[in-house]
Amino acid sequence: MSALRVAVTRKRLAARVEQMGRRISRDYSGRTVDVVVVLENAFVFAADLVREISSPVACHFVRSEVRDVRLAGRDYREIFFSRPPDLGGRDVLVVDAVLNTGVTQDFLLKRLEEGRPRSLRLAVLFDKLQARKVNISAAYTGFDAASRQWVGYGLSDRRGLYRNLPYLAVRKQAKARKRVAR
């Protein structure tokens, strides 16, 4: 197991999610919010966020799957989502953990728009703006983030580990050893 360094404490996460919840509550005051949670990375963040929203909340869950395919000698990446809920005429808030390139969220938002919701917004815990490949932005952002690989608070490493940590961490950088000349 590699060493981890706490990057965002449990207390700081809770404070920021509380702030986001207050702002969302103001924006949706008097209306029901249909929260669409993108699984798996966003489940912990979404659970904390919906508890901070004072408006009535209905939760829905979608799962994305990205597949690399080869067609006619060219490589493509395809995005598949589980069937989205029927949200026509409703106020929809999509909750995801990380807005990186934006390709996946853009695809989901366009798919949800086809159902003609009254409003459609995106909330993310982290926004990696420098990695963006499409024109998309979140209405609600927890933290602007560099291109680090975070673990904890629902985010995992490639093996699916560390989602249970109550804080966000990054891998410690190994110290370079000095070479001794012989």
C-alpha cells in the first residue's frame, strides 16, 4: 500500500459542501430538486450534499461506462449511460465528483435535455478547468483542482480502493535518493 497525504480534510470538505448546499437551497427555494447522481465516484459527495439542501429532493442514479472501440480502422471512445429518469418539466441538478475533460458530463446533460426538464444544472466537487475539452461549466463547484489523482471521499484508485476515506488524499511523492559516488 502506498503512502497517502491528506490534501483536503474532513472538516474542510464538510464546510464547503455545506456552503454549496446553502447556495443550491437558495437557488431552488420553494421547488423540488431532482438530483441525478453519477455513480460511482459521486455517491459520498452527493449523500452529504443532498443532506445540506433544504428544498425537497428526489434522488436518481445513473452509471456511466466508457468503452474504447475500433471501427473501420479508427479508435473511438463511446460513452454509455444507464437509462436516465423521466425528468420532463422538473428542476434537475446533476451531481458528479470531478469535472475533468467535460466530455462525459456534456454527453449526459445533452441526453437529459432531451427529456425537457424545466432547469438543468451541474454540481461537482472538483473542477479541473485546465483539462476541459468541451464547452461546459458547473453551476456549483466545491474546489478548483489541479490534475491530481485524488482518492477518498468516494474517489478511488485504479483498483477501487480508498473510497471509504473521510477526507481527500493524494499519493506522497517518493523522495529522490542521493546517489553516493564510489
